[in-house]
Amino acid sequence: MSTSYDFDVIVVGAGPAGGMAAGTAAAMGLRTVLIEEHPEIGAPTHCSGKLQLHAFREFNLPQRLVLNTLQAGAFYAPNGAVARVRRAVPDSHVVDRAVFDRWLAHQAQERGAELLLDTRLRAAERVNGAVRVTGERSGRAFSATAALIVDAEGARPVLPKALGFQLRRRLILGLQYQMTDVDLEEPDCPEVYLGTAAAPGFFAWLMPIGDRRARVGICVDPQLAGRAPLHYLESLLQGHPVVSRRLRYARIERKLAGPIPVLASRSPTAVDGMILVGDAAGHVKATSGGGIYFSLIAARLAAESAAAYVGGDRDALIRYDRRWRRRFGRELRATTMARLALNRMTDADLNAIVATIAADERLRATIERLGDTAYQSRLLAPFMTHALRPGHLATLARPMLKIIRYGLRALWDDEIPAEENGAGEMNP
């Protein structure tokens, strides 16, 4: 390929996916620029910062990034019943996303990537065998060319449509408060609160981050919710019998909000001149909204494909799409199946599931042994096997039928419109 352009690779967005992609590309000798629209990396922060231990081992992440370690989980049904599970070993760490993102960007710079802050890109186009991005940097016109764009803009990417992508996903809306002086029952146990009235289309949570501090938040699906996320979060804090007790003396340190793309389709994530990674590609588990680990995997694969593409291998981008799907595509499909079923469950269905887990020691032991928040599909078959036992069939028949019905439907149709869902979105 010609080298008459400014960079080999332009990475857009300095979140986890962008930082990892830029660092890997630069380490492979590519002329790489990492472009971030905000004046500083990590602001604003959007997510709870839960990251599986798999990521720390696979990417050799330093322990100094860890705020807290999680080993258990508590799931509260709409009727107040609770199912608790505890693994023999920790499952995840909680990180400060701002610190984590800045560390990845610093690593990318150390490996030779250029970092441009306060640079908002507005458009992308193909020009003479290359791609060009345009926008503003610190209020002045900005333009750059490269062989390839790695788009890590996040849930609402601006550039992909200009190069031919048909984005298909549903955006759920999240809002959380980081709080101190929280009365935690177990410092290594996040709590999940379920209910169609409490969090329509998703769930609420309390995520301990250490030293009597926690992130308390909620996500809702605007297609299923009648009010804005703030309404549901304030109702949780003031009216939920467990949460309100935990937060009697708590104080808000900061507020975090943002959209999360779930129910992403099987549409391609690479076209000539551009690769999508992370939230931009829909690399998010539809059950939990988590995606940092998978984004890091995809970012490394994207950088490897970028090196091959810049070297003249025109099939490298197609291989990128295939490679990430082999690594974790099954998990995205499985969580899509689960989310479509969960969104159609009544509070009675959720009560039955939580009660069964709480009462069935064998099922709980299976969850504790096989449960993995990164690879949730491992629990699907064991759960269905337990649910079909004579002792559970009467109470779990309805939710099981929904899992089968809507899960099978997800294999054929994601039930997402051709264009990215923006209708019905609400302010946090």
C-alpha cells in the first residue's frame, strides 16, 4: 500500500478498546494516532468498572488498578426474596475506569502512538485508496488520513455510517451514583435488584468498590420504561427496603450516566477502511451490559488485522470479524437469547427463578462451580436441566417456556430495526 497518508491507523476513542487497539498497533510498528474527543481521558466515566480476572491474566494488567475484588453475588427478586451465591475463587475486580483508561492510553504512547485530545471527528470518507477523517481539534479544523480507521467511539458512533455500516442494536440507558459511607453487608458481593417496576428492561445494582464505598445504579430499556432513569434510581434509593437501608448515611461522590448497546445484531464489524471495536461494534453482553473484557480482546485482534491490512492483505478485515466471533460471539448470542426472554418475564416469573436458586442447594452449587460472568452461556444447559426436574417444573414452567420461545427466536431474528434505535430515548 501507499504510505502517502498521515498515519497507518487512526484509532477513534480512548476508552478501553481504543487504548488497547492503539497500544497493540503501535507495538507492531504501525504509525498510530489515538484520538479522543474530550480534553482528558476517562471523563466522563460511564460504567461500573467491573472487569473479570480473565482480563487481568490475559493482558497482564497491573494489580494497582484494582479497587475491589468480587467473589459473590446476591440477586433480589421483586418480592424481596434473595438468592446468594459465592464462588470458591474470585471472579472479577472493580477498577476506576478513568485511571484504567488513562493507563491504557499511556501504554499506547509508550509504544509509539500519538495521542490527540479535545479532537471531535465529524465525518469519514474514502480518498484515493485511503480514509480521511475531518472535524475540529481545540476549536480549529482538523483532518487526517490513514490506511485504516479503528472505530472505538462507544455506544453512539458517528463515523461508521459514512463508510457503509448498518448499525443494529438497542440502546439501554444507565445512571449510577458513586457513594461513600454505604452499609455493605459483604464487601465482595455485588447486589442485583430485579423487577419490571423497579428496572424495566434491565436491573438495578449495588457494586462495592471498597472502603464502605459503592456504585449504585440502574439501567432501563426506553422501549419498556415509562419514565426516565432518574425516576427509577431515586425510587430505588428511597423506596427499596434493602437499598434504602444500605444507604441511610451514604453520600453521593459523583454521578455517572450513559447509553449501553445491547441486542447487537450479526451485522459485519469491518468494511474497507474501517474496523469497529467495543461498544461501537456491540461487543456487550445483553444480560449484564458488561463488555470491557471482550472489547480488549477485539481491540487486540483489530490491531493485528490492521497490521496485515496495511501490509497489503485485503482479506485481513474479514478475518477480524471471524476471529472475534470465534472468541466470544457465542456469548453475545447466548446473552441476547437470555435478554429477549428476560424482557418478557413478569415479576412472578422472576420471583420463581430467584426462589428456586435460593432453595435448591444443588442448583446453587452448580452456579457457584460453573458460574463465570464473562462466559455466562456455561450456565444455560445446567440451569435448564435443573429447571426441568419434577420438583421445579410447576413453578418454572412459564419462565422456561419463555426462555425456549424467545431464545430460539433470537437465533433467527434479533428483533432490532435496521437502523440504530434512537426512538424513545430519555434523558437520565
